[in-house]
Amino acid sequence: MEERYKRYLEKAKSVIRTLDPKTTSLGPGEPATGEYQVLRNKLLEKDKLLELKQRELERTKQQRELEDKLMVTAWYNIGRVSQQQASELRLCPSPATLSFLSWQRQAVRAHKRYVKLCANKCL
């Protein structure tokens, strides 16, 4: 898209260059032709449009970079949580080897850890 605007700009500049000899041949005191002024105004409009599009492109690039960073962070957090859960499963003994009372104690501890983790995330 940027190349297209550059081509438009170059084309408009070449049109102005071709019209320049006509205006200088009119004489120093004579006004420029209306066609020349119209083309010059179009060129100025295209320049403004090009600058606007360039600023928009920069904003879009910044937004995309921010979204990419957020996606990477979210993916990292998902991996970290799943890794933590997997390691906790490996470390905790199976319910068949525990008595009922020790199984209940572990459930209470896990619940307290979960509540503490949720409280930390909310802050």
C-alpha cells in the first residue's frame, strides 16, 4: 500500500515538472494556469493522505506488537499453570495409600493454597 502511494506521489511530481516549463514560459508577471493550481492542490491532498496513512500504519504496528506480547504472556501463563498442576499431581500420594483423615487434611491444604493463589491474583 505504501508503494502505491509513493508511485502516486512520483506521478504527481512528474506532472508538476512537465507543467512547470509552461508556467515559466508565460512570463514573470503572468499568473499560473488554473490547471496547474488544481494539480498542485491534488498533490498537497495526496501528501496529507500519505502522512495520515503512515501514522495509521505505525499505530497498527504498535497495536499488533502489543497483542503479540499479550498472547505470548497468556501462553506462558497457561503452560506454567499446567506444569505446576502436573508436578503437584506427581508429588501428592494416591488416595488409596492414605487414610481418610489424611486425605481430608490434604484437601483442606489444597483448598487454602487455591484461595491464597486466587487472592494474590485479584490484587
